[in-house]
Amino acid sequence: MQSPLPVRDGVNATRLRLPEEGPWDTAMDYMMHRWGHIDPQGIEDRFDAGEIVGEGGVPLSRHTRLEDHTFIWYYRTLPPETRIPVDLSILHQDEHLLVVDKPHFLPTTPGGTYIQESALVRLRNQLDLPDLIPMHRLDRMTAGVLLFSTNPQTRGKYQVLFEKRQVQKEYECVSAADPAPGHPAVEFPVVVRNRMTKSRSYLLAEVVEGEPNAETRIERLETFDGGASPDTNGSTAAVPGSPTRLARYRLEPHTGKTHQLRVHMASLGLGIVNDAFYPDLLDKAPDDYAKPLQLLARGIRLVDPISGSPVEYRSSLELSETVRAH
């Protein structure tokens, strides 16, 4: 449903569905029930200023009846955020698409404690593109090629490509060259297939029994010495403090499950360097910008639905473990 309020400071207005019935006479009564313990005066002030609107952009008052509207929209008060010390690089821009290199640690879209400090909001503000929408997402800890639609009139043509899996994605990662103890040797290239699930209430994705719904082709590109025992979360050096054999891998996902690449590498005993989730969930700690997850969205290939020509966008970033080794 289209918001009647425009994007402000790079952020969409929040939509709230009102209940059909309940012990509340007005829309403001319901909002007080939800958030009055946080900022009751702020809620009253917003209604008085006409900053809370219903369908068609009609301003609501303190006395607007609950049943008068199904949805209402308003702007959230944004808390101050500490800038994440990373920058976005533009790889391509035209009247339909914006392609960027997203750095590690920056989320694709607003969520949780990251609102202004998200790729979407930064780019909307930086480029004055309020209609900007991501065509896909990268995890906050994953860097690389990210596509945005700049034109609402042609957006659907690109969305169809992603929905029909007509976009080929290529990733790179750095993991141990040899599987962790207890895992068999791997002959590359290898295709990993299994069934994955992730609930909204649980942080991690899980492999479960059943028909496979996740598939990744994995190829080892090179091996190298990685220095003194980097944090591979499950793949350790033979002698503590001695150089660990690392490898750079090409990952080609044929599906797009949450955390798929990280789970598939960990399932081989090759957990990605600096992965705090897989194979073991580590204690939450502040971001260490010197130790980014060694996972990069290297490239995206598609047939552009506007021009009809094949196009490919490649990341200019390099994984830090690879740079250190060379």
C-alpha cells in the first residue's frame, strides 16, 4: 500500500494497522496503549500538529474514531546514531538502476538500531533519490555488489528477474583450506544441497530434514598462508600460533535462503573467517572493523529488461585476508 506521506530524511513513514475493535474509542487511545509509556506528550503533539494521517493523507485529530481508518501513517522520531566508519562506492548509475559496492558492517535497509546508518537511507540522502528501493539484500556483515531501482515505472521489470531467479550471483569467501576435525575431505568443485529454515524468532538458519530448498556450487580458487591462527570459528591451525592455511573460494548460489552461503561453508567444516554465527554462535561483541566477515558479493549478471542486453556488475572490493596474503 502506497504511503500518503513522502520519504523524509531518507526514511519511509511508518504504517500502523488499527484494530477493528477493542477497548479504545479513538486512534489516539490505541497509540497511547501501544507507546504511551514511552512518549505520551509526543503522541498528543503529533495529533495536534496533523502529523499522523490516514488513508488519502487525511490528518487525524485526538478525536478521530478508531473505526474511521484501517491504516495510519506517521514519522518515527529517529534516535541519534553513531556513524559506521565505512563508505559506499557507486559502480553504475542510470535512469533505472543504481549499483553500489556495499561495505562490510553497513546494513542494506533500516532496521533495529540502524536507520540513518543503512545503505538505503545514506544513498537516498546523498543522491536525493527518495524513490530508491533495493532489488535484493546483503547481510550487514557481507560486502559487495548491491542493486537498487531508481525508477518506480520500470522497477517491476527488474523485480521479475529476481523473482524468477534470472539473476546470476557470484560470491567469494575466505575460509580454512582444510576442513575442521570431524569433517571429511572435500573434492572441489562441490555442490551443497540441503533443506534450510529460519524462523523470525531465532537468530540462526538451520539445516533440517526434508526436500532440499538450498543449493550452492563451491569452487576453491587458491590457497595461501593466512598468518597466525585467524578466527575461522571452527577451523584451527595444527599448532597454536602457527600460520593457518587459508583458501579463497567462489560461491555460486542457485537459491537465496537467509545465511545460505555461511551455513553451506560451515557444513563442510570450512566456516568463513570472522563468522560469529556459523558453525558456532559466538558471544555478541562490538563490531571489530579490523575483522570483517570474509564474504564478498563479487558479481551479478542479468539480461537488462530495458536494453535487452546482457550486463554484469563486478565489485572492486577485495577481502582483507586475501589482500594481506598477497
